[in-house]
Amino acid sequence: MTTAATTTPSDVVAEAIHAEEAVVAHNYHPLAVVVASADGAWVTDVTGKRYLDCLAAYSAVNFGHSNPILLAAAREQLDRVTLTSRAFHNDQLGPFAQALADLCGKDTVLPMNTGAEAVESGIKIARAWGYRVKGVARDRANIIVMAGNFHGRTTTIISFSDDDDARADFGPFTPGFRTVPYGDADALAAAIDDDTVAVLVEPIQGESGVVVPPAAYLPAVREICTARNVLFIADEIQSGLGRTGATFACDLVGVVPDLYLLGKALGGGIVPVSAVVGNSDILGVLRPGQHGSTFGGNPLASAVGHAVVRMLASGEYQKRARVLGARLHRRLGDLVGSGVLDVHGAGLWAGVDIDPSLATGREVCELLMARGVLVKDTHGSTIRFAPPIVIEESDLDWMVDQLAAVLEELRAG
């Protein structure tokens, strides 16, 4: 045990990490930083050191830490009522749902809590629609999914994952899914049969490294789904709500899905909020008692979610992500050939493929952390940049400068 006289900042961090890891299941491998407070795009650790947050909780903090508008909405509601369950009505859910439906151009909202819950809900809705509306024979419904997908880690969702870490030792798995290559519309069309009820797709694959499909792909998915009477379900949990420079990543190619799956940023980084948004001819298949959540649509979540939707309705954050995103991709693109193999993404969201002969993605993230920049790796040598949309341009430039310095150090050997 260290004494007050000999305690160093590294000791403080190590003790905080030990206290957590002694009792918390090891289902994550976090970087060795212990955040104690945050504001905007910056977080401060237990020793007082500041870091630029360039992950934004996987896009859950799109509007920055401690956003004053969102905190005010939460504080006001905290003094009134926070939870009623859906056994009763509350005065916040209706206005929130209406505003969210309007933002999506739809007419019905199913409120839930987490992104994985939204995906699970979308699957149930698609199956019920298939049986009750399309006329698929009982228990024969299938859903087309994409290779390299990430939609969560529940048992049903990992049943159609091709990530060994997510699947190993968690079977038996849920049937009813067919996997096709991401970005291949011909393969998608060939996989659909009379029992297909939905196509579930990320407009941009986040966990796979911020992978953007060919520009013609999502319009082709829309056309195929319409022609074959199949629901087009867009998982916009990471890509939606301003991240890509548009309200939804689908907007970038002028596509409107049948169902939006939303989460993460919908809760403003304050409370978990998710939703399935579509029209009543689809969501209307749900009947009382067939699906629910004690916390889904609670007054506190609805108040915060409504504030998020009002912020997005102005278009200010989408424009900011679009303008700063262009700068981010231009500057990251300048590093290709200098330790970077490729850069891909949209808006303030970028996957950077590091030359594996230099370092793994994890190693680059650790070197960036030492310089005060927090990012996260995925799939070996790819790192993801997703700073809060409120990040300052000067901080964005500084972030890329730190990556350039790390790469230069690695090349110098």
C-alpha cells in the first residue's frame, strides 16, 4: 500500500484500475485511463490529466460530455418523476415519440433502452410482420444479414455474427438468419426467398472498421426489398443522429428504410435510450403484452431524448459534423503512405488502417493515450476516430498531429 508521501500519479491510476478489476467481470479490455470528469470533447482522469476523447463512447456522446442543454433537461425531469413503467402513461413519452417520428419521417415509435434491445425488437417486429401481414408460414421466417456485421451481443444477435470472440462457447444459436457479403446487392437478391421477412444492415459498418459500402449499394437494397416485399431495417445506432454529417447515414445516399434502429446518441450520453421507428402498418403488428420494457420510454429518458431530437432538428450538428468531417478525412488522408494504409468513413467518423508492420491498432492507441488522445482499435490494426461533434477545429488538428507524431516515431523504430 502506498503512502501519501510516496504516491505517484501512476500509483493512483493503478489503484483505481485494480479496485475496478477486482470486482467487475473482465468482458472488456479498456485502455489504462481512469476518467473522473468530462466536459465537451475532453475528459480528465483521477490524477487531473486531460485527454481528448476521440471515441465519444462509440458515438453515444455525439453532443459532448456534460452538454448543458441535455443536462438541463435531465435535471428538470429529475425533480419531477423518473420512472412510471409503461403500466401508466407519462407526460414526456408522447411529445418525445412524436418529435422522433417527425425527425425520421415516420409515424410510430417503439421506445427501448439499449441498442441491442432495439435490434432484438426489430427482429421480433419483422418476424411478426412476416407472419401476420406477408403471410409467411409459421416459424419459417428468415432475415438476411451481412458478413462483418455488429448489432450487439445478445444470444440471438451473436447467432448471426461472424466474430469468433462474440460467439465462442455461447451456443446453441438462434436460427432464422442468412449471411451475405456486405456491399454485394446481387448476393443479397439471390439469398431472398418467399420466407424472407427483412434485410438487416448497417449503412456503415462501425465495428468492422467504419466500412462504407459502394454508393449504389443501399439504393439497391431499398429497390430489392420493395420489389420482393421484404422489410429494409437500417441499424443506425452508431451511424445515426448526426455522426456522419447527416441525420442518418442512409440520408447520404437518399435512402429511407422501413425501420430505423436507434440508440447511443439518442440518450445524449446521460441515460440509455433506444428506439425502433417506422410506420404503423409495420409496428402495428405488436399487441399489448407481446413486447415491453420496464424502463423503455421512462420520463427521464424521454425528456433527454426529446432534447436530443430538438437539437438535431436545427441541422446545426449535422452541418458541423459534415464540415469538420471533411477536414478530418483530408488530414488523415495525408497520412496514407506514412504508416497508414487506408482511411474510410463519413463525417466525424473514420477508420484508419495502420500498417501492421509498424504496430497493432492497440499499440497505436496506447501511444496516442500517452500523448493525451483517446481512441479505440478494432480488427487488428484499424483504429477508429469518432470525436464528439462539438470538438473544436484546433483540437481536431491537434489530434491528427498526435497520430502523425506516433507514426513517425514508429517508422523511426
